Amino acid sequence: MSNQIANSLAGGSSASSGSAVSTVHETMVPLSVVTTRKMNKTALAVNHAGQAIAAAISFNLPPGVSLNQAMKTVDRVVAQARLPASIQGDYAGNAAQLRNSANNQPLLIGGAVLGIYIILGILYESFVHPITVLSTLPSAGVGAMLGLWACGEEFSLMAMIGLLLLVGIVKKNAIMLIDFAIAAERSGLSPEDAIRQACSCRFRPILMTTFAAAFGALPLLFGHGYGAELRLPLGITILGGLVVSQALTLYTTPILYLVLDKFPFEPQRILSNLLGIIRKGAHDG
């Protein structure tokens, strides 16, 4: 009742026709003083992203076009439109997840490589021999990229998963060689004789494991049916990386083993050098 009396004093019958914006008589200001009413079309709701007004534009993918290709097309069109600085755009939903995963890929690969180096360093008690094992990864990555390029596929999330699987599959060649060579070297053989004997004894197991992994990737490469297009980049990445790394690492791994074996970065050598420096300083003092 008090609101109706206040509205009547303000000269309006309701808040929508010029009534006051307060129920206190001393501070009432009619809406007609600060606003102008007119009939017009407007949105039913105003969406916001943070503190800015936002509008969502959705799109569908035509047959044979990936989400990554569509995002590149959208980015190119937006760049050609030369929108003012006050208008900014970003992706949401699956497109945003794809972009975030693509941005995190270098960090993910770097973390995997670092973890492998630490584990191999503890296993071999060496700073340099893990580098020999990790030297097989670049050739595998090149083979995976060449396979995707030859088949017309893009580096998608499934290709990224295949590359991570390839990291674990490919480095086993160098591990089998270095394990045997280190054991033979500790038994009294020279580094040259140890790695030569390792190559001779481990050649057949390396080929057997490589062919087993390659044949395991063939169903992913030639499979049909529901979800086959999703598994195709995975098979291409694994098979391409295995072929190139197998052809190169049989030659590069023994060479790197002999080269890095001459570096004085072994823990035993570092400790003996430090003890020699300490004893020399104590003797001079």
C-alpha cells in the first residue's frame, strides 16, 4: 500500500510508466527523468564472458574436414576481416580443448623425455649413457612426421598419443645395446669390443621386437569400421617412427656410445676428480 501511495505521488501508476525508483518520498526520482521509453527489438538475454558482453557463434564441420582445419579457416577469415580492437574472439567447447592440448604438447613431451633421462641415469649410474638412449627419439619423431605427411594426415591428438607410445617403443633398441655393452665393458672388454659384441648379440632381438610392434600397428593402419579414422593417425605415427628409427639407430647408437664414453661426466670420475682436488689442496696447505 505504501508503494502505491508513493507511486501516485510521483505521478505514475506503475514502475514501467514513470514511477519512482525508491519507496522513500524524499529520494524518489521518476524513471522518465533519466530514461526514454520506446518500442524496439532486443535480445532476450545478454551473455557475458567475464565482464564483457559476449555472443556465441557455432559451426558444423563438413564431411572430410577436421576441427583443426576448420579452426585455421576461422582464424584466417577473422584476420582478413580486420576487426577493431574492442572486439575479441576465442574458442569454446571442443575447439578450446583442442587448442589447449596443442599448447601443452611441448611441455608434455619435454616432461616425458626428462623422466626417461632421470630413470636411465639412475639405472646406468651415468650422466651420458641416457643421452645415447634418447638419441633414438629424433629419428622416430621425423619418421612419424613423414608418415603423417605422406598419408595426408594432420598432427592430431591421436598422433600425439602415438608419438608418446613411440618414445617407449623406440628407445628399447638402444637400451638392449647399451645394457649389453656396459656389462661387457665392466667384465674387462674395451668400449669398442663391448659395443661390437652388443651389436652382434642383440641384432636379432632388436629386429624381433621391432617387427612385433610394427605388425601390432598394422590393424590401426588398415582397419575399417566405426572409429577407424580416429585410429588411423595412431597407426601411421607408430609405423612411420619404427621404420625410420630402425634404419638409423642401428648405426647411430654404437657411434654415439663410443663418442660419449670418452666424456669425463661419469659419477665415479667426477667423484675421483673431486677427491684428487681435495687431497691436493690439503697437501699444499
